[in-house]
Amino acid sequence: LVSHLEKHGGRLLLTLDELDYQVEVEGPDLLYLLTRYPEQNPAAWRLGLIGICRDRGFLNRLDAPTRSTFQHTLIELDRYSGEQLFDILVFRAGEAIQPGKVDEEVLRLISDMASGTGDARFALEVLYRAGCLAEQRMAPRILPEHVREAKASIYPELKRHVLAELRPHEATALLALARRLRSTRAAYASSTEVYGTYQVVCEEYGEKPLSYNRFSECLERLRAMGLLRSKQERRQGLLTLLSIEEAPVEVLIPELEKLMESRSGRQIEGGGQ
């Protein structure tokens, strides 16, 4: 690289992506040589360096001369917002997916999943895997359930120990949401829709439904535990939308039903003693 610049002239701006990872795997020797090039060559102005890293702390693991090269001009970039991730997904879906095969609602679900970390690669990986699942199953388009399954395949997060600790109406509310999402095949369901399903589930398991306000408190606890996601939109007033991101509802529903049935069995045994 250096020989080519010296022989043919011109200028080069060299951008090193994932610099912290490369140094961790390959060691700092190449980076040291590149940063020392200006001291060894009078035509140093021909070569400029930009390093991109996730962990700024990796600079502390470099030798002092190499570290000083980068510390003078550090630019910290904010994480992608949910809207920025959505725009990225819309663009990439337009490039790679046939028209009509993925709805805006599905892309919005993925961007919401990734907004906590601002990780565009994660968002694109979820979209890719969801597309593969839809194709394998010959589905007419990518569905929210494909997205949930794709996310679970990247980070398996069905927290059975957390489910086991749910209070009775928390488990019932989560089961109601999961069933609602399965029946509608939608990414989100309104809290009022889920409350209607919750009343049906309560009747199924012999529970007395909570008031809507108490039900909303259950939803808030589930959100705090990371078992559901909520957001608010203005549609003829303020509407609370609920979704499940951590696991496919087809996997979650049997787990919750098993939990509910085991608790119902214990209640029957207790009543007979």
C-alpha cells in the first residue's frame, strides 16, 4: 500500500471498520505501522486514517504513540434511533425483498426490537432470518411471527424461570396478549383488544377478571420484566399498543398454558384437602 502510494502518487483515505475487533484478533502491529508512516515518509500527507470502533476503551490498550494519533480527533456517534433503524430497514427491504412481501408494520416491529441497542446489524439480521423463514415455509409474505422466531434464533430469550414466577393474572394477561397476536397475525395489539381476550382466558381457567385499571398494572409489570413491549400512538385519542418480541408466540403460548394448567391443578388439589 505504502509502496503503491510512493510509486504512483495520489491520495488515500483509509477507513478501518471494527478497528477494536481487528486489533483484538490480529494485534496492534499493522495499526502501529500505519500511524507511524508520517514520521518515516515526507509524503505522509498522501495517507489519511479513519478508525471506526464500538468500544472506545480499546484505545487504552494501545501503546502511547499509536493512541495519541487517534485521541486528538475523536468523534462519538449516537446510536441509531428507532426511526433511523426503520428508514434503514425500509431501504434495505426495497433493495432485497420483492414488493408486497413485507409490510411496514413488520419493519416497524424489527426497528422497535433493535431500538434499545441502536444496532443496525442486528435489525438487518432479524429481517434476513425472518425472510428466510417465510421463504422456507412458502408464506405469501413475512409475518410478525417470523420476526419473533428470527429474533429468538439470534438471542434465545424464553425466560422459563421468569414465567414460573409470574403472578396468576400476570400469566393470564401475557397469555391473552400472545393469543391475540397469534389470531390476528399482527405485530401489535391494543390494550383494550387484549383486555377482551384476557376476560375470555380468565373464564377458561376459572379466574375472576381484574378491572381494566388493575389489568393495566399487570401489563406494566410484564413490561418491566421484559416480557412485553408497549408504545403509545394517537388514533382518535391515545392508544396503547402491545407486542411480544422475546419469543415466538407459538412457543410462548404452550409454555404459559402448561403453567396455567399446573396452577389450576394445584388449586383443585388444595381445595379438596
